[in-house]
Amino acid sequence: MRFSHKILTLALAFSVGTAMAQQKNDDAPKEIAGLRAVGSPSNPKVQMNWSRYHDLKQMEQFYKDLQKAYPNLVKYESIGKSYEGRDIFVLTVTDFKEGDAKRKPAMWIDGNIHANELQGSEISMYTAWYLAENYHAVPFIKELLKDKVFYIAPTINPDSREYFIYEPNTMHSSRTGRRPFDNDGDGLVAEDLYDDLDKDGQIVMMRRKSKTGRYKIDPDNPNRMIMAKAGEVGEYELLGYEGIDNDGDGLVNEDITGTYDPNRDWGWNWQPNYVQGGALYYPGTLPETQAVKKFIYDHPNIAGAQSYHNYGGMILRGPGAAEDERFYSRKDVGVYDAIGNVGSKMLPGYNYIVINSGLYTVFGGEIDFLALTRGIFTFSNELMTNYKLFNNKGEEGLRQSDEYYEFDKLLMFGDAYVPWKEYDHPQFGKIEIGGAKKNYTRNHPGFLLMEDAHRNAAFTIYHAYHMPKLEVLDTEVKSLGGNLYEVTASIWNSRIIPTHSDHDVRHKIERPNHIRLEGAQVIAGMRVMNADFNETKEQRFKPEQIEVPTIEGTTAVKVKWIVKGNPSSAKIIVDSPKGGYLEHSLKTNNKS
């Protein structure tokens, strides 16, 4: 019995070891059907908690882990340095075994250009994780990564993300970068920052009892201050966010770091600071902007883009300024509408709107840079909305709504607010401090974060799916006699997005599509404009390479060559900057 038990133990150990070795060498994680909640892996190779936020060290570890787990699907690299010398990382996600990644239509995704908007980074990382972890389980994702490539930059403002997480801030502060300025003109830089008076890591509000104050405590929620009604006596005056007068000039918190806006630093319709608040000296002043711009210019295959911001529950498209409406043609708007309207179904509580008419005017924004200098179909989602609190669309905005107080009481159990408490202030005397924590209202509560991460990731995946997909159809070879042959082919784009936006075509931003016939002696080349009436447009120079300005969505173009000699060994090359690269061997079908 002992001997047989020993043999059995050794056999089991060997089989377990073999299974572990097989799993280690197999990209596919082992799934258990009964444990897999539909749409999510039951046994991901990279374990991540998507109901919390991550700092830069944790984010880089995630990049390393995902690349190690899926080396044929994920690679990450630094594309440049921030103002304080931190790396700006980009994850490239595609099936590297299928084609050249740089020749596939590409989707650019970035987040966290505004540092306090943390969830943009989380949703960007979730997208990379979801694509890699579901590559083997979901055929749609496998096919998508065969055809397309994702460039994902979870944070393009790493300095201030770290500052927002680890230093005392309000929910609205650290939106900017870390480049310091003398904001009050006294010759000193950043000498009057927020002060965390009670050392709890939060910058909340200050109030003081006053007979002339116009505010009182909400009787239904002691954390909330409300305005006294007309004819009603108030109890308190509000003194602003926690802080003291550090430089003795009679002002509090007036010289904080980074009062510029990184999303006003881009090279389309840039305006100086006196026109567009937050702009710096010229477009591309910031090293972070320069690094992203260089990557975009180095990757002309980028056909779609998504930038994540908060707050408001919006799917935004350009233009940022009304004067640029003329650059959004009816054709291009039709493409945006086709994708954006589906997005509003995928993201309950989110509205698809135009920036300048539905939000406010933005000069020098990233969206217009991508869309109008590069011809990339670009959206920006403003993450989180009070609709998500009770699945009810209120009419009031972030600062007026009482839903956040109810939500905290009923679902957060008081965790979202710092209770008011007394403090002896060196300038204001006896005051009280309290209010919403920095990660409340603008940033998702934990249990809502993963749902919105998946919905937004699905929207960008839908957008990426509809980037151009080109196929060569209906090839035909016909003998014309005298050793001359006619070769015809149709190039079909089966998706919504054209290979070049209408704006791109009008302003010649990117080179045209090239459709080449290689391996044959081409006498003439032409585009067939109307096959029924034999209407063609000749390619006068380099007739073997026909230039096509764009291939519209769900549309085909037809080309024709006249060649000398039987083209049985020839092949058709479709070479499109944003539509991809494909080769099609010609199968000769001689006709008299």
C-alpha cells in the first residue's frame, strides 16, 4: 500500500507539474465556464483590482506584468519625459504575429492629461488588460487584434498625477502640470500652496460663524452648506479651501503650482493666455505635449483616437471653437454621428455633444489637434456623471445637486466627506473645516469604476472596429490580344470610417492610398469612375501605382491596368496610411 501510494503521489506531482509548465508556456489562461461572468476572464493572468486607483509605480508594474504575460500581444515603451523627468509610457496592443503593427490601422487612447482626472488612466489600462486577457476567449477580440493596433497612454501628465495622489489637494486642484510660475507677481514661486491644516491628506472647505454670513447647515445633511433663503438669517461665511496666508500678502492659496492647462497647449487654433486661459507661450511649450505629438507624427497609421477626461457624462467631438465648424464637413460629421450615437446607448447617462456648442469654447485643445492637423476621427469622453448615482438623470449640475450627499449616506456610509471640526486659524481665528474628499464627485466611487471602465473601453473598441478594413475583391484578368491584358480589381472598405477623412482629403494632410500592380509590365493604369459607362481617370505618372484620395466607409473603388505579357505571377498591393497594407496574389482568368 505504501509503495503504490508513493507511486500515485509521484504521478500526481508529475501531472500537476506538467500542467503548470504547459500553462506557463501557453498564452491562453485556463477558464472555468461556471466561474466566468460573461465578458470577464475568470482566471486572468494579470490580477488587477479595477475598483481602485493606482499610482505610477503600480501602473508601471502593470505594464511589465501584462507584457510578460502576453509578449505576443503587448509591448510597452517610454515615448518621452515629463517636466520632472518621469517616463510617459505607451502600451502597444495587437497580435504581433499577424502583420507589421505599424501598418495596421491604429487607435490612440490617452488619459489623465488633467491630473485630478484619475479614472482616465484606469480605463485606459483596463482597455489594454481586457484586450489581452480576452484574446483567446472572445473571437471578436482575436480578429480585432489581428487587424488593428492600439496605442494606449494611460497618463500623459505623470508628474501631477503623483502629486494629486500623494499630496493634499481638492477635488479640482492639480488639474495642471508641475511647471511652477510666479502667479501673484511677487518674485517668488509657489510660496502660498494649499495647507492641510489637520494633516488628513485632504484639502476641504473652511467656514466661520458670522452674523452676516449667507450660508447655513443643511438640516437634512450636516456635511452640506446651503444658501439661506431671501429674508432668512444665515449662520456661516465660507472662506474657501483649507490654507493660510504663507507669504503675508493678505491672500490665501493664491500662488499654487501649475496654473496652466496642458489641454490648451496643442497646435490647432492655439490662442495666447489672455484669450484662452491656461495657455502658455506657444503651442507645444510642454515636454509632455511634445512627446505625444512626436509619437502621433511618427505613426501615420493612427485612424481613430480617444482621450479621457472628467466630469459630466459626455461623448465629445470637435470643434472646440465655433469658427472651426467649417472644417467638419457633412461627410465627416456623418461618421462621428454613426459612432457617437451608438456610444450614447453603450454609456447610459452620457450625451453625445459638440464641444463648443454643448460645453464651452476650447482653443488649442488636443481633440482639434488630432482631428484637424492629422485627420484622425477623435472623441473625448467626460467620465462620471450624477446619473450613475441612482440611475436617474437629474437636472442639476455637480455643485448644485444634493444626490452626492444622499449617495454618500446611503451607499458610502459617510466615507465621502470629512466631518466639520473646529480649528484655530492664524488669520481667521476660530473656524471649522470639512467637506468632500478629493476623490469624491469628479472621480468614480470604487464600485462604479469597473462598470464605467468596461463601458468606455467597449466604446473605444467599437470605434477601433470601425476603422478601415480593406479587402481586394472581384479581380479579373482579360486578354485584349497582341500580348496585352486588362487587370481589374475592386478594393472594398467594409467599415464606417474612411481611409482619409474628408478634411484630410481637402487639405491633403496625408498621402493618398496607393494601389499597385507588382510583377507585371504596366502600360497604363486608371481608376474606374463608372463601370457601366466605361468612365475612367488615368494615372498619368507611375501608372502601376494608382493614387486614390480616400476609400469611403462601406464603399469600394475599382481600378484597372493594361499590362504587356500574361500577369499570372503579379500581385496587387494596397498601401494605405490609415487603412493598412495588404497583398493579393493575382489569379489569372483569361478571357478572349
